[in-house]
Amino acid sequence: MSQPEARMGVTDARANLTEVIARVRLREECIVLTRRDKPQAVVVPYGLYERALAALGETAVPVDE
């Protein structure tokens, strides 16, 4: 199954974080965050993240802050 993908600058994503989260959660979009038109990171729906970990045989490890 293909995932819808959008691109957004990091600065725009920071200014509109609530919208970014809503698009990812409700529309199940993947949003590629860019800086100077170069991909930097991807925000993905949690279900996709879980499936990717399972497919890789990995488990999430909490990061100490």
C-alpha cells in the first residue's frame, strides 16, 4: 500500500506543528521535512512506524532526555 507523501520546510513545520500532527494522524500522510529543499526527516503515522519496526525485527527503545 502506498502512503500519501507531502513535503514541508522545517521552519513551516515548526510554525504549524499542530497541523502537521493532524495531517499525519488523521489523513495518514507522511511528511518529509526539508531544509533548503533537502530531505532532513520524515513524520509518519504511528501505525506505519510500528509496522516498519516489526518488519525489521526491531523494538523501540526509549531515549533518555
